Amino acid sequence: MKKLSIIIPVYNEGSTIHLILNKIKNVTLIQNIQKEIIIVNDCSTDNTKKSIETYITQNPGLNIRLLNHSKNKGKGAAIHTGIASVSGDYTIIQDADLEYNPEEYDVLLQPVVDGFADVVYGSRFMGGNAHRVLFFWHTIGNKFLTFLSNLFTNLNLTDMETCYKLFNTSMLKSLSLKEKRFGFEPEVTAKISKIRKVRIYEVGISYYGRTYEEGKKINWKDGLHAIYCIIRYRFLN
């Protein structure tokens, strides 16, 4: 029986983590694919750890594992910890906030189970799905980073920076990933594109973005570092 591993990096999401876990719990995947949830707590300073432990106790039938960092290392480092622990056939990254909807896992899984794809990106910029109207310059920045990434990888993605990336787990585990913070997105894109005969697809997804007041963490400095990562990992492993 096939299994989807869901990696959730968390930092100070104690008040909302149960909401995203409820959404994941309520999703039934196509072809009876099972779910494995790997939560990586990146040394949160709020009640995140206790909230997750309580949720696990209250939902014994849900396949959840909690991994804890003893110090804050960054989102990328939390994803690395998750990747090392997954056991599913496929792996997807899920932010702990409510910007992305787990009900769309099947949309990403479909090209894989149909035998067409090894990797599927969920694009916020294609299709007719709901997309919260927020920051003009943030959107311009995303599109520029995607263009630059495409220039160096020879891909034609519309949303390189998306959180929703679904991978063939064996391919993902074969990569040597280094970026500790938000550089994960351009690095994994550059490195997965180098795998011989890899089949990468894109599907449209919805996006319920947060403002900085609501907890959004990425900023312009991360954008500058993404440019560095795009160039660096085009030429280096």
C-alpha cells in the first residue's frame, strides 16, 4: 500500500497547529494512499510542543511523529530532519500555517499515480483557484525568482517558491541539501532538475496567504539569499 509522508516544519505555531492537523486528518487520499505526518518543531518558544503532544494523545489513530530541535535552526534545517525520517513512497512539505489547503493533496498526487510525474509543484499562479490578494512587490519578487530559477535550470515553472512540492521520496533522499532557512526552495529545485530524466509537473492550487501581522516570516533578505542559491546550486552540488 502506497504512503504519503507529510513534513510539517513548525516554529511558534502553537495556537493554530491543531487546525492544520485537523485538515490533514480529514483528507482521504486517492487510491487509498496512507498518510504519515512528520512534525519538526524548530525549538519553538511558545506552547507549540505541548500543543502537538496533546493533539497526538487525543488522536491515537493518526500516524504522527514529533521531532524536536534543541535549538532554532531554520525552516530548511527542519525539512532536512523530516526528510531523514520519512518512510513514504511520496513526500510533500506542508507549512504549519493555513496558507495551503491539504484537501489539494490529491491534485498533486494525480500526475504521480497516473504514472506521468516524479515531482509535482503546486502553483499559486495558474488555474482558477482562490488566491488571497496581498502584496504586489511580494508577487513580483516571486515571479522574478521563478524566472531566474528557470533561466538556470531550463525549466518552465510558474511558481518555484511554492511550499507545495511533492516528490518521489527516493529521489528527494538522494539529494544532498544544505540550506537551513528559506533557501530550501531554490536549492531543491536546482538539484532535483539535475536528476537524469526526472519528470516534473505543475498543477494549480489555491493560496490563503498571511500578512506579517498574522505571522508571515519570510522577508526581502530571504529573497536576496534565494538569488544567491539559484546561482550557486546551478554550478555546485
